[in-house]
Amino acid sequence: MKDRPEALISAEEISRRVAEMGREITQDFEGKQLTLVGVLKGAFVFMADLIRHISLPLHCDFLRVNSYDAHGQSSTIRLEFDLTQPIEGQHVLLIEDILDTGKTLHFILSHLRTKNPASLTVCCLLDKGLNPDLAKEVRYVGFKAPRTYLVGYGLDLAGEYRELPYVARVDLKKP
């Protein structure tokens, strides 16, 4: 059995902040229908909790990109699964787990803009602050995060730790 890393951001802190974010989104998009686009796989837990706190009519869709190798190292970004519904003319809220270097987010935003949404807004759980220019694209941020590898609450390392109800730091072992 793998060791459970110690919580950096507790389940209670996450729950409280996600509820706050849901209220902010509800207020900001009042009177509009929203399409939430979750980035698989990391954002699925965050998105599931967040939609329960958004009091608006909404649709959900997903896309999947891969930008890390099996050792948690950044590699080439690939679109593995695209949206299943059109978003042209829709108010889209992109749900991302973490803003790290910003390369993946830049890739996804460029891709989604080709689909002509009425608006495209970004909501991410964690921001490491590594790309201040791209951070301007992110309207909703759950937490500022340390510049280390994080797991839990949907985030993984080689498919492990997603089930943790909190966010934790892990030390990467060199292969």
C-alpha cells in the first residue's frame, strides 16, 4: 500500500472555497446559461463539486489533453478527447485543476476559441504563479499553490492519489 502524503490544503478548506467560487460564478453569470468544460482527468472531482454550488442552468462537457509523462515531467501537449457538443455562441467556463507553466492552458484556450464561444472564462483550483501573463486569463482561482508536484482531489502522479480528499505535495523520484 502506498503512503498517503500529508495534506497541504485540507478537504474542509477545499469544500469552503469551492462553495465560494460557485456563488461567485452564479452571481457573475446571472441570467445566462453556462457550459462548463472540464479538463480530464485532473479537474473531474473539482468540477463535480463546483457544479453543485452553481445555481444556473448549465451544460457540462469534457476534453482531455495529455502533457505529462509517467514520471510527472512535462512533455508534448496532445488533444486526446475533444468536446462532444458544439460551444459556438455559448458562455463557456473552462474548469482546470492547476495552472502550472500555462502551456496546457494556452493550448486549450487556443483550441476552444476556434469553436467561437460567446465568452470563454477560466476557473482553476490551483495556481502556481509560474506564468503571470496567462494568469490574467484565469478569472476564478481556488488557491495559490507552491511550486512543487501536487496530488489529490483529482490530481495524480502516474494515475495514483486522485482519490485523496485533499491536496498534498509529493516528492518526485527520478527514474
